Amino acid sequence: MSKTLFLGDEAVAQAALDAGLSGVYAYPGTPSTEITEFIQNSKQGRAGEVHSIWAGNEKTAMESAIGMSYAGKRAMVCMKHVGLNVAADPFMNSSITGANGGIVVVVADDPSMHSSQDEQDSRYYAKFALIPSFEPSNQQEAYDITYAAFEFSEKYRTPVLIRLTTRLSHSRAGVERKAERPQNELHIEENPKQFILLPANARVHYRTLLGKQDSFEEESLNSPFNKYIDGADKKMGIIASGIAYNYLMENFEGGKCPYPVLKISQYPLPSKLIAKIVDECETVLVAEEGYPFIEEQVRGILNRTGNIIGRLSGALPRDGELNPNLVAKALGLPDTYGAPIPDLVVPRPPALCVGCPHIDSYNAINAAMEKYGKGKVFADIGCYTLGALPPYNAIYTTVDMGASITMAKGAADAGLRPVLAVIGDSTFTHSGMTSLLDCIYENTPVTVMILDNSTTGMTGGQDSHALGVLGEICKGLGVKEDHIHRINPLKAHHEENVAIIEKELEYEGVSVIIPTRECIQTLSRRMKKQQAAKKQ
Amino acid sequence: MKIDIILAGVGGQGILSIATIVGYAAVKRGMYMKQAEVHGMSQRGGDVQSHFRLSDQEIASDLIPMGKADMIISVEPMESLRYLPWLNPETGWLITNDQPFVNIPNYPDFDKLNAELGKLKNKVVINADKIAKDLGSARSANMVILGAASPYLGIPFEEIESAVRENFARKGEDIVNVNIACLRAGKEFAEKL
């Protein structure tokens, strides 16, 4: 079969489709977004044969997937690493319910924080939930693992996790596909008590889950994705997982490493293979992307063998992505470098687009807040986080989806006046509505600005659940109608917008101001499409 | 044969279309390819780069090791210099547009920037914007740059040309022709140096 060029994300998506996927549930988040987009644009996605509409957030996505599994069909959940925090409740409990139709949870981690607020490592979550996880090292393996993961999930009636990292998600290479498998038939278990997590049932199913652990490790031992490659020189052995395996092999012409190598792409760790390499080799280097997950387990808190090196020992940096050079240095090989960057090269940070509605919103916010001094604007996750940078310097916090409103509330509770929260339309429906409800319940004096650009902008313009209904949602939650304003964020309306913000900042209760203007990126894309349609 | 390229520019300048075309030509020759892209936050007017690797052997890493890139292809002059740590200091070539994209207040002095580019041993510095504009398509500066890089790619020019043709085919004959013209103009410029 010929090869198709796929991003790592796309390879996962194509494999899921080929494995008979019935639904993908996801909230956009870099670097995971392209998985769902690929399915949406696929033949099956466009025809509606596979569910692929964005979910409100990662928790609702995970729950929908458990529901689809309950009904006997194969479901996939996709998110970025911090999204798994949002989905953690159903995710953890899904390991107790187990699966009926296969459930594959795909989490894309972002080491080095290219587009994220932390670099947490999702392998811990899989271990925490006592379920197997997979870590593909290349695009072909991303395909093969995803295809196999559904089988695995159904064989052991357990959800499984696939961990991707940025460089695999967003790197393209040729991938060979497998045969297409039909979707599962609808089938509910005769006695679906496994999904009723009353304590009496949960205790039983927890023991069932514990009982599967030995089989999970046995699978890892015999997995085609874990490999023990012998080498003549036993001075060193290398355990390399996921994409770190590629950085290792890059350092040896034709992939001929003189040392024994244990490649890991399936967890739980196969202890027999770990013991073999630790016993055989004088020193064992652990190369892994993210946290020292393997290294920590192999060396243990006492580090009795003393010969395990990696991110914990300082042989590799404790944080940030790996690359071939860092691995070369850890191997004691000569480092390579071109010429230094000339001094005149200055950083070019990302910025709001020319014509972006957020620019006008921030200009109005800065004008209205000027007399109150710094430190009173709480923001959120999205393009508008760039309001933290010059020339705006307008915001003071960004923590997690929805935190703007509730942090503003906490600060108001502490006595800070006035406080302003800035949140996007999609972030608001993701996790801001319950925050607003907390404010309404206590009539906390907060002014909430929901920047409505009618899309999920930062991740490339996915549909927003709040489209056209933000005012209604706020009214329905209980914000008083005369304290809900829609404003037009344009230079021409600057003065009146500032006046509205100033007035609401003085109000000792909850107000919502909704600057409404379409994202300049989605607008120009829409215009181009319209023009193209006219030409035809 | 193996060629490692760093593609550089500013988010939104479309460096990836260069990779798409070269990738298409390379895969058609049966070569292996890996291409690491930048998606997400940096795309908003920030510096972006792509590691683009072609080889007739299987490729291990998605990232090019420092000091080993055969070429930097950049659509912006300051951005081309940002990746010098990756360029092979002996044999590497730098091919860049000389037209700055100024979206930051502290952009360096143009003369100093040109002087810095002038210090490099193997380089093609080209006003791709003007050539593309003169040929009737300001948006095709990319193709001028690709043309300027083409003599060093190790892929026959006709194959790159047909990849350009394929890539723009659905946009009509006029668009195909102007892009081919830009590609050729870039190649001629580089060959005259």
C-alpha cells in the first residue's frame, strides 16, 4: 500500500476512522486540535456517519464518549494535556466503569509550553487511573497504536490513553494505512451495572480493575511497540520512550547504536525488560519527553543501584523538550552547533492580528481602568491573553479556562474594587458559566467582559457554542438585564464603550459587557470563500 | 541523498507552502520526508519555523540537529538569522528574502541587518517581493524564494516546477503560470550570483 503524508494528529484520526470509530469528542487545544478537524473533514465526518461536532469542554467530551461506549460503539476523546484536568473526574471514574465499546483517550502534551501554561505529563494520569497508556514515537506508530488501541480497549474492557507530544502531533511523515473495519453495532450490556458507580458496585469494579494489572504488564512485555535492541557495548544502556527514541537514533548513522536500547511505547512499564537492561549495563540513560516518569520509577526514591541517569540526575535538562543535541550530550557524544544568533536579532512574540476586535476592547478597558490603577483585570485563556504583552499591558492573570471570573470574584471578596474579568466567548461556555453563577449567587461586584468574536480563535477558528446566545445565557443565569450590554469594539465607538465600562465598574453587583465583532481571521476566510463562490 | 532545511518566517507569511511543494516533489521521487511545523500561539505574527527533512534513507528525528542543516530558506531577513545555530557552518546555504516584515517596535536597523547577512559565506539574498510584484503577483514571493533555493535542493528543477503546477492547478492556469514565472525568476537570480 502506498504512503500518505500525515501529521501525527492526522495519523491518529485516520487510524480511528479505519478502526471503525463512531464518534470523536473533543474541545480544541494546541497541539491536539487537528485530530478532530481531520475527522470533521473526512468523508465519514462530512456525511455524518461519525460524530465529530466539538464538545463544550473536555469533561462533557469524556462523558459523551463513555456514553457512546456504553451503547457499544467505539469512541475517541481528544484534548491537550491541561484539558485532561478538566476531564479528570469522568476520566478517573471511567477506569472503574470500564468500557463496552472501545474508548481511546488521546492527550497531546506540550513540553516546552509552546502554547500552554504548563508541561504536565499525561502518562501520570494513565498510571493514576490504573489504565494502560501508549506513547507513539513516530507518525506510523501513531497510526498503528491508535488502530490497535481500540482492540485493546475492547479486549480488556478498559479505556486506554494515547499520549502525544507537540513534535509528533505537528510533524508530518508518510504513513501506511490498514484495512477499514466497520463500526460496531449498537449493543447495551445485558446487565450494565458496571456503569452505576454506587459504592457497592464501584468496590467490585475497582477490584476488577486491580485484577487486570498483571495482564496489562504482560501485554507491555509482549507489545510490538516495546522493543529490546541488543548492543555489544554494555557500558551504557538506554531506555528511550516515545519521540525521544528518534532523538537517540538520530545520533547513530543508520540507527546502529552500540549500546542496548529499550524502546518504550506502551505502559505500564514491562519490569522484566527494565530489569534486563539495568542488570546488563553499567549505566542506564533514560531519555523521555516530559517529566522523568520512567526514570523515577526505575531508580526509585532510594536510587539504590545509583546507575540510572536522565532528567533527575542532570544528564538531561529537568524541563523542556528534548532534541538530538541534548541526547548527544547525555551520551557523551560531541555536540554540534552552527553560528551564534547575531545580537541584532530580537524576539518577535506573537501579537493580536491587525484589525482584531480584542485590540479595541483592550483600548477601551485600559482607558476605563486608568484611574483605578494597576492589578485589577483578570483574564483567561485565548488570543486575548496576548493583552498581557505591550503595547496593552492590560491584564494581570491567566491561570486556567474560566479562572478570570472566579479569580475576580475572590479578589472582590477580599475587598479589591473595582474588578474586571476578561474572557472569550468559547472559554466562557467551556468553564466560565459556573464561575458567573457563583458571582450571581452572591451578587459579587464584578464586571465581566465576554469578548465575543464568534469563534474559538487561538486554535484556528472552531465553532463557538455561544454563537449568538451569550446575552441569553447570562440573562438565564440571572444577570440583571439592565446590567448586560452588547458593545461594538470599533475605534468609532471608543468613547461610548469606555463610558459603559466605567459605569458598570461603579456598580456594586454583577455586570456583563459583551464586545461583539467577528474574529478577523474567520472573517477574511469567510470573505475569500464568498468571493470564490461568486467567481464560479 | 539527504537534505535538511530550516524554513523560517513570520506567522502568516506562508512558509509551509514551500514545504508542501518540495515535499510533494520529494515524495514523488520516493524519498522519505519529515516536517515539523509550528501551530498555535506563535502563528499570530510571531516567529515561526519548520524543520523539513528529506532523505533516501529512513529519517529518525523530526528535529534537525544544530549545526547540521544544509539550508535555511527564509521569507524574512531577520528571521533567517535566528536559525544560524542550526546551519552547517561549512557547507550550509542561507536563502532569504531581503524585505523586512516589521511588526515589532525594536526591529533592527536595515543596513546593519544587511551587513550581517553579507558576512555569510554561502547565501542568496533576494528582493523576492519586487520580483513577484513585477511579474504580477505580489503574493508569490514565496515561489521566488523557492526558485532561488532550487539549485541547491538536489531535486531536478522540472520536478519542482511540476510540483508547483500540481499545487496551484485548482486555482486556474493564470495562477499556475505566474507562480512558475516567479519560480524561474528566483532560479535565474540565484544562478547569476
